[in-house]
Amino acid sequence: MREAAAGRVADPPVEVRRSARRRKTVSAFWEGGTAVVAIPAGFTRAQEAHWVERMVAKLQQQTSRRRGPAGDDALMERALALSAQYLGGRARPASIRWVTNQQRRWGSCTPSQRTIRLSHELQGMPGWVVDYVVLHELAHLLESGHGPHFWSLLEVYPRLAEAKAFLAGAAFAASRAAHGPGPGDGRGDPDWDLIDDEEQV
């Protein structure tokens, strides 16, 4: 069940989703530019208002911490550490940064410029999933295509299959949320972020 949050200024716009299956948790995540707050169906309007305000503020703080120069510096440290651990330090990007205009890819790489961009859709996903995406893009600095040599570079990552499955599931869930149940192709490529923050009520 979906409801628009009443009485809130659309900056950011907020959507409240009540769920009969949700009992003791509240979660918040971005769908495009909309902050979605999922709450138990039994919440009163007062409880809804309290948790919407709390979770949207927390979501905005989380997003602001992960964007900008400081977040990009942390990404570079992470990328260099992953390169050293899994690629012998051979993949060294000139830059790696979060971007908000990459709606159809988890990550992208321009090997000629040695630049990597990660979609903000990844923020809030498990660290090992983000590490896989970073490592995937780092591997493109060594091999531009997706042939056997490319995948051989990634075989050393212990959670390779698990991370790929996680992203496929996230994309599929996002696709269903956007278009509703249907045959679809299952690829998803969500058009919104999956930043997720959950608290006990």
C-alpha cells in the first residue's frame, strides 16, 4: 500500500508506504529524487509524522556524508586498496567519484582517461557489493571488454558470484517497484537509488 505523505514540502518529496507485513521496523531509501519511508500499517498519524521526519533527516545526512570531495577521497583510498589486494596494484585510476546522473549503470569507466564513476544508487548497499563494483571498474583499466581475460581478473574476488547476484536481485526488485509485477526481462537497471536505512521501532 502506498500513500503520499501529507503536509510535507516537496524538498525532497516524501512518499510513505504502509505495509501489513512490517511490524517493528521502519526503513527509508531514495527512489529517484523521492525519499520513500516504509512503516508498519498500524502506525498512527502521529507515529508516521515522527518517523518520517526522523528517517528523512537521517537519509539526507547519510547521503551528504557520502557525496562530495571527502567521499571521493575515501573512494580513491578504497580503490587503491582493492587494486593492491586483488590486481597487484596494477589498476590505478586518475579519479573515482560518486555521481548522481548515472541512472542506468552501477558503475562506469573511461579507460583512456583512467576515470571511474559510481552511481549513487550503490550508496547504502553492503560494502562487499560496492567493493565488487569498484573492482569491476578497476579491471576495466586493464581490460576494456568483458571477455574471458576480464573475468579472470575478477575471479580472485571471493564474493564475486554473491555480489553479482545481489545486484541482479536489487535491479529486479527496483524494476518491479517501478513497473509492477510482470514478465519483464529481469535486468532491472533501476532508475533510482537503493540507499536503505532501517531502524527498530
